[in-house]
Amino acid sequence: MIESFWGRMQTELLDRKKWLTIVELSTAMADYIDHFHNTQRRHSSLDMLTPTEYEHLHAPVLQLT
């Protein structure tokens, strides 16, 4: 699965621009993960849900007693 993630990031982010500094690249990668990959991109292995949607559906419900 991680190979698929890195391959996706390569085509959707890294190959689209020449990065001038390591800080610019690392900021773009963090933004890609936080704002696109986890919240907008649907994943076939998660029944076409985003990771955020999947976590909300499958998170254990905490009960206060």
C-alpha cells in the first residue's frame, strides 16, 4: 500500500513542479497529505471513502459512565 501512496504522490504532486528548496518541497508534501490525500482523495481499498471518512465511520464510540 505504501508503494501505491508514494507512486500517487509522485504523479499528483512531485512530477508537476521543480522544487527550489527542501523546505518548499516538504511543505508541499505535508499540505498534499493533510489537505488532499486524507480529506479529498477517495481510495478503492477503503470502499471509495477518504481516509478521514473511513476513520469517522469505523472509530470506536467512547461511552462516558
